[in-house]
Amino acid sequence: MMLYTSNTQRDILSIGLIIIFLIVIYVLWILIRKEKVHALKTKFSAMDSVISYKKMLNLLQFRIGQKGENSFFSLVMVSVDNFDQILEYADESSTSEYIQRVAKMLEIVLPLGAKLAQTKERETFLIYLPDHYSKDTFLHLAEKFKEMAEKRIELSNGIFIEKSTSVALINFPDDEVNIDDLNNGLKATIYRIRKEGGNNIGFYSADMIQEKTYYEAYQKLRNAIKTNAIETIYNPFFSRLDKFMAGVEIDIVWHKTSGDETFKSFMPNLESSDDSYWFCLWMLEKALSSHISMIGMNRRVPYEIMIPVGVRQFENEMVFDDMINILEKYQLEPQQLVLKIMNPLQVSQETQFIKSLIQLQSTGVRLAIDVNKIDDSLYLLLNEYKIDVILLDQSLLTKQHDKLMEVEELINFTIANHIDIIATMIQSKDQVDKLDNHIDKIQGPLCCAPMNKEQLLNHLNKKLDI
């Protein structure tokens, strides 16, 4: 009996020792884990305020894994608008210097404990904020980041660069709960801002379903811009009076593996995804940034720049402010800008459309349309939208003794209403001679073929032999 009791006591003692041993191991594991977390926390806290994108992702993954109050943090994404256009007048070294200077400006206003990283897209920065803010405080911080990133920067070679930015805001865990969703949420927010013209601050919202749906197509378009698969083409028009270039019409060609597409062919897709607004503003700024070098070379009077636009552009209430801001940035007089409406019969929000036209025309910006036939609908457009310029194929305008009555009436109408006519598809001197004297501007193979920027620079001050 004593032996049995002794064996039982030994078994109980052994089990007790095992339990105590396991408890000690568990306590040690907890202490080691806490020490590891503390070490990581100390490591991340001790990092410089500007870190690599890889380290930023590690920091976010660590914070996401924490529990309780320590799990709250906020993210800001700051992206330079139309960054690709800087390459029109700055080389790679200058561009890199500009990005470094922007990062330095952002670093100046980082709160205590915040971190800044440049993403894989070199014009985009991700900012980690270790706290959770009220909406007003968060917006105030974002405004400070935006203001600093948009300061006019003078580079070491004397070039000045001043660009607007789009800023996206998101909170963890209120908005999204993993790195991929946080990152995609910020990108969707930037996309929504860009669709509306950029140069704004936006909070992420879980209802951004449409942005997520169209984001892949948007990325393809942005990548085409970055890789120069989208090319700007210049189609000059000349004055018959002084025989020099009077202006240039802009077109866009997207070089795809399936074949080239002009702006007119892919514009409907842009309008259906609401990408037409930002893209047309990009086209305008691209054209003006390209013309910076031409302004000094042009020895003639300031010529006109004609940009193709869709009606959806004018249905945005911000179009006046956005276009005038771009004109002022590149010091182009509004009278030099002509907006050619590609689809004038497809207006859906006519009140805002007309309001935008009136605002732009009040500053001197002019409106143009292509004319394929002369009928009552043409005069309706000319009257209702106060069109300033019409582009007609020379075959409709040839001056002959048996000239059709409707051509005579159209020319008289344009004279009475101060509408300019550009005769297009001019192929011979004989066609020029047969044009009515009222028609001064001509365009077509006789003048020159559509050109790229370098070809246009070489052609700028050449006199037309007609």
C-alpha cells in the first residue's frame, strides 16, 4: 500500500513538474515574443523618416499584426500629376533631382514617427502616419503635404518645375484590413481624383466599385503614356496671306500591337469610363509643355493651338478653372487656344455644357467643329454653340462659276458672324487658287504631312511655296 502511494505521488509530482515546466516555457515564449515585438517596434521607430518602399511594406505588415490601440494607423499617397510631361523639357538627371526635391519637401512636414517612401511609380509617394486622425485633422495634414509637394522648384540647371498633385487618404483598420487592399484603395482614390482632373485630395470610400472596375484600363492608358506608345501628332495649318504657319492641330495616336488608333477612335471608350476629362486635360498640358521650346523660336505672330475634345469635357463644371489654370501656367493667351468638339450632337447635360462654353469663350478661347456637309443641322450648331472656327474639306469650298448656292450662303454666314474657315485636304496650288478670298487658312498634304515635335520645330519658320 505504501509502495502504491509512493508510485502515485511520484506520478503526480512528475505531472506537476511537467506542468510547471510547460508554464515556464510558455512564460518565456511570451517574454521572448514581447521582446521581439518591442525590438521590432524600436527598430521601426529608429528608422530614418525616409525609407525604402520594401521597408515601408514591412512596417505596415508589422503594424497590421499588432492588436488593440497599437493597430491604428493612417496612410497618405501623394502623386505628381502628369509627371511624364516633365520629360518634354527636362532630362533624366533633372527629373531625378526634381523627385528628390519633392521628397525632401514632404519630409519637412512629416509628423513625429511618420515615414515616407517612394513607390514603384517614381512620381508617387506613400506616407505612413502612426496615429488615427479625425477627418478634419487628416485633411489638414494632407493639405500641408499637397502644398509642400507643389512648391515651385528651381533645379541646379536653372529649370523651374511646378506641378500639381493628387492626394489619397485611407485609415487602418476602418477602411481596409490588409496591405493589398490598403494599397489598391489608395490607387482607386488617386484614380477617382485623376478622372476629375487631378489636383485634389480624396478620402478612400469602400463604394469605389466603378474605380476598381476601370482601374486596369486606366493603368494600360497610363503605361502607354509612360512608354511613349501614345504619340502626339501635329498637323499644321498655314495662312494664305503671309504663307507662314498660322497654327497647329493636335492629334493623338495610340500605337497598339493590333494597329494604330487615333484619338477619335478611342475617345468613346474614354467617355464611357469617365476617363475623357483627365485625358483631354493631359492632352492640353502635353501640347503646351511641348510648345515651350517653340515659343522662343517662332518669329511670327503667336499662332493657334487646336485641341480635340469631347462634349463630356464641357459637362464637367471644373473645366473652365482647370483649362485656364493650364493656360496661365504655360503663359498661353486664351485667344490662341481652339477647342475642336469631336461629337457636338451627343450632349446630355446641355445646361452645364452651354455654361462651360460661355465661360471659356468669355476669356477668348475659341470653339471649332469639323463640317462634313452643309445643311440645317450645321447652322443649328453654329448658332447654338457660337462656333468660332469650322474645318471643311476643300471639295466643299472650291470656287467655281457654277458654285452651289449653299456654299455661297455658308461663306456669307461665316463673314457676317466672324467665323474662320480652315480649308482642309489641300493637295495642289490649283485648289488653293479656287478658294474664296475670305478663306485664309489651309491645311493638307500641300502644306505638309502631320509631324512629330522634332519635325515641327524644323518646319516652324519655313515659308509655304504657294
